[in-house]
Amino acid sequence: MWFTKKKEARSKKYFSDEWVREWKGALEKSEHYKVKGKDWNASVLLRMEPPSTALKKAESIGFYLDLQYGECHDLRYAKKADKDLAEVILKADEATWLKLIEQKKDPAMMILKGSLKLEKGSLVMLTNQKEAAKALLQTAPSYGKEELDEEYISETVDKIPARKEHTSFNTTKRGLNFESFPMKLFQKAKQFGIWDPSAINFEKDREDWKKLSEEEKTIIIHLSSLFMAGEEAVTLDLLPLIQTISKEGRLEEEIFLTSFLWEEAKHTEFFSRFVNEVFVERPDFEHFHKPFYKKLFYRQLPEDLNRLYTDSSPMAQLKASGTYNMIVEGTLAETGYEAYHKMLKENDLLHGLQDGIIKLKQDESRHIAYGLYLINRLLDDNPDCKEPFEKHLEELLDDATNVIHEIFEPYDVVPFGLEKEWFLNYAIKQFQQRIDKLGIY
Ligand SMILES: [Fe+2]
Ligand SMILES: [Fe+2]
């Protein structure tokens, strides 16, 4: 009871007249914001929908901020008419704004997660200015708890012992469960996953290649380099997860995972064949692997998957699947393949490459579906892991969006009409759909 009263008292203070004045004063004085916000020159409307009691009292829809190069020229309650005036409008409910203010959550991340909506303005500009947005919200008066930064679950090392003998068999004891989701995925894998990269004809692709400009060749080499290494990484790093599932005796899941690894191996073969058969000379592929790409594919993925050799706890499995299925496959690869295929189709180019990508996308959708199944199962059995799992995804999603920024960095105008905004929007949409299915956040 005491706790409830205290909470009520705290929420009454927020968004009041006094709170707005206090925020304005803090923002005007903040040296940190002056530095982080030095490139921000736009008026912002922070909308609260539905409005809190304090806002209703003030007949306001949120807060209007006039921000110019690190200086705050105005911060006041916003009226409906400010919707036309503001260059950027962000909308969220009261709970989300409190989360941003009290727990100092990253606003760019909340947009990606879908709880903060960008109603007006450019997502690219906002993700470029995410440090300014963070610094801005940090100056808002907070009466609550700061970031809950303690680890909820200690990183217990949980080693499943190697199997010394079989005491019985799933097939003879209970029978194989053909109705289980992994077995259904396995049936689909046998139906749609049987395609042969060596049967794809790249003859027309070779002809197309000769006609491309240097800039067009560069972007195709660039994207192919990211996909080729990415497919190799997921081929090399899947094994510890399969081993963990096998040790737990989950036969149906292991059966599906045999097709999963086989398909990743074919994807690696497919890109290697394409570049060998189409590119006249072998370019320096690794030149296109920039810091955030390296962070995710060279380090994070092997680290999170290979941890399972020594720690197969539910949290370690969640981290592995979160990195592999949710971020690498579900956010980056899916976005990349969709954009790559769209670009080739619209320009009527490289039909062999197009064919392979269509097949590969089907395979990937089964991999992601399995990942969601696994994460759901783990979270259902271990609800305490939810919070640290969200935190893990949050960090990696930030890296994934930085990979997208990194891809576009070298180009003033990207050939074939590729757009960063499209990439970011698609990646966010995919991520949001997945977390909706998982019911997290
Ligand atoms: Fe793949
Ligand atoms: Fe995959």
C-alpha cells in the first residue's frame, strides 16, 4: 500500500508546470547537451497519447522544444497547432515516456522497438542524431529509479554432461511427434529446401555483368561480400546450438536443425559460386567489412554461439538464438536479401542471382521461425530471463542499425536507387513483427 501511494505521488509530479520549468532550466544549462546536440537544428514535439492528467489539465498534447545547434530556444507545453510547426514529432504513451526519463532508455531503440512512434521527420536523421536525443531526455527531471543495471540473472555456467549411454529412445518409447512445430518445419525443408546452387545458370549474369558501370559493380560486390561472409559465419557457428539441443534429447528439434545447417552450407556455396562465375576478377571482399559488421559477424555471433560449449543455461541459449535468429537472420539478412532481390528485379538484372536469393529467402524464413519457437519455449520455461534477453536484443539492434548506416556511408548516390531509409524501415518492421510474436517489451 505504501508503495502504491509513493508511486502515485511520484507520477503526479511528472509533466506538471513545475516539471516543465525544471526541465527547461536543466536543458539550458546542460553542457553535455550542448556538445551532443551541436548538429541538431529542428523543432520537436514530444506527444503523449493518451495525455496524462497533468497534460489534460494544461490542455496540452505534449511538449514543444525549439532546439538549435545545442541550444534550447523554447521548451513548453504543446498545443494541437504545434503539430504543424514541429519538424519532428515523436509519440508514445505515458509509461513509455516515464521509461525514457526514469530509466534513461535509448529513444532510438524505443523507436525500433515500436513503443515510441516517429510521426513526422526522418528516421535516418534521427538515428544519426540518437546521441543528441538521448542527451536531451537525460536532462528531463527524474524522480524515479535510474537504469536498472544490475544483471537480473547471474551468468551461471550450466554444462549439460556429455551423453555416456542411451537409456531409451524417443522413437521407441513415445514415438516421433510429427505434429510438433519443428517436425512440420522439417517437412517444409524437405519440400522447399531441396535446391542445388550448382544447378543455377549464371550465363546471363555474366553477360549482364559486362554491361554494368563501375559504380554498379561496386555495390554488387559490396553487398555480395557481406552476404557471403555472413552465410559462412552462420554455417560455422550453428553447431554448438545443435549440440546443445541434441544433448537435451530434443529429437524433433535436432531433426529440423540438420536441414538448417545443410541449408546454410548451401547458401555459402551459392554466393561462392556466384562470385566465382560472374565477377571477372576476384575483388578485395573484406575491404567492405566495416567496424560494426565486424563486431557482429566476426565477434558477437561466434562468441554467443560458442559460449554454449561451456554454458548451455537457458540464458546462454537465448543469447545465442537472439543474436543468430533475431538479429543476424531476422533483421539484417532478411532486410538485405529483400532489398537485394528487389533491386535486381526492378533493374531486370542477374537472373541467376535472383533465382538463388528467392530460394534462400524461403530457407531463411524457416530458420527464423525455428528461432522464434526456441525463444518462446525458453522464455515460457524461464520467465526471469525475459528482462536480460530484452537488454541483449536492445544492444544488438543498435549494432544492426549501425551496420545499415555503415553500408551507405561510402556512397553519395547509391546505384540502382537503393535507399537507406527503406533499409532502416524494413529492418525495423521485421524486428517489430518478431518481438510482437514473442510478446516481449
Ligand atoms: Fe543462410
Ligand atoms: Fe539462416
